Amino acid sequence: MGVTRLKRKDRKNKTTSRLEVQFLKLATNLELGSRSAEPKNSQIAKNNAALLKAAAAK
């Protein structure tokens, strides 16, 4: 069986659907207590704490 070349519309649909799936995977909501929750000693948590401290000092 020979390999057929996709028409332009089909190639576009293939790429678009792949990107949509990737976007949906990245956009999943993090639930409290889930394994993917932000660890308490992460750099983001430290930065947020420092920003709150600076805002309270003003």
C-alpha cells in the first residue's frame, strides 16, 4: 500500500487538532491535594511570600 500525501485542508486539520489537544492538556485545573499541586518550598511560593511581605510593609 502506497503512502498518500494529505491535501492541504487535511494537513491543517491534523496540525490544528494536535495543537488543541496540547493546549487542553496544559490548561487542566490543579485541584487542592492533587499530586500536581504546588509544593510549599517551591520558588513560586517563596516569591509570592516575599511580594506579600513587601506589600504589607508599604
